[in-house]
Amino acid sequence: MKIALTGTPGTGKSTISRILEKRGFRVHRLDEVARERAWILGVDEERGSLIVDLERLGEYVRENEGIFVAHYSHLLPVDLVIVLRTHPEVLRRRLEARGFDEAKIRENVEAEAMSLITSEAIELHGRERVQEVDTTNLDPATAADEVVAIIKGRRPGAWVDWTEVILGWY
Ligand SMILES: Nc1ncnc2c1ncn2[C@@H]1O[C@H](COP(=O)(O)OP(=O)(O)O)[C@@H](O)[C@H]1O
Ligand SMILES: [Mg+2]
């Protein structure tokens, strides 16, 4: 099975995937895969991030199994997408702690508040292949338990809705 573990930067992809790896899951860190193979199309100067070759990474996903980790992994040909979610204000604090500049923090917090990744994932894969895990009030190990439960089909995710948070901004 091919599973995308995705989410806005700061929602916990790297932290949770390290735990999943320790629990025996095969984890593919797509940023590393792309960098090692020079599957880089360029640099997004405005965002200060690399533009990866999604076509090549799509081939990589077709030839492998396991958990594919990146904030763009839902754009690839996977069987299941798990989107990590975090309350926008908590996400803001995590990104501040990471030293992101204000423009980058805003972009990511807004994307999270608008459920951008989930919308993209549903559009591409259909609602029944997309699940969310809200990590806001969980510790990483418990969040990893939730991800495993979804992978094993033991529970459906619950849809996150930050609309109330957005309304509170106005
Ligand atoms: N339930 C949780 N799951 C994952 N990370 C959490 C959780 N609660 C707090 N965190 C913290 O949030 C940060 C997430 O960062 P990281 O795993 O690098 O995210 P990403 O890879 O999605 O950018 C870490 O500092 C982690 O310790
Ligand atoms: Mg990461």
C-alpha cells in the first residue's frame, strides 16, 4: 500500500514519520529522495524552497510501497492520503519557533486555516481516500497511533474545520 503523509509545514510530518519508522513502517522522505537523485526543477525564490520534479517522484511512488512523506506527497499516485492538521495559532507558534519569517508563517498558517492540502487531496483522490489527524492536542506518539489506526483501517479520521478560527481573525 502507498500512503501519503502530508500536511502544512509544522504539522508534524517529520516527527511522526520517525515514530512510524521505529514501529516498522517503510518511510520515504521525498525531499531527501529528490535531493539525492537531483530531481529538482529549480528554486522558488519567493518561498525559498526547492521545486521538486513531481513526475519523477510519481514514478518513484509507483515503484515503491510504504509511507511517502512531504507536504506535496498527496499530489502523487498513492492509495491513501493522511493529512496532519494543526490549529492555526498553534501552528504559528511552531513556525515562529522554527525561525520562519513572517511572510512564510502567514502563508502557511492561512493555507492550514483554509484546509488547502485536504482540498487538493480530495480533488485528486476522492473523499474516501483522504483522512485527517488533528495533532494539536496530541503528543507525537499518540498522533502516530492515530495514523496507524487509519492505515490499519481501524478508524476513519475526523474532518477538521478551522472556519471558526478564521472568523475570529475579523
Ligand atoms: N502531536 C504532535 N505530532 C507531531 N509533532 C508535534 C506534535 N505536538 C507537537 N509537535 C511538535 O511540532 C513540530 C512539528 O515539526 P515537524 O515534525 O518537523 O513538522 P513537519 O515535518 O510537518 O514540518 C515539532 O517540533 C514537534 O515536536
Ligand atoms: Mg518535515
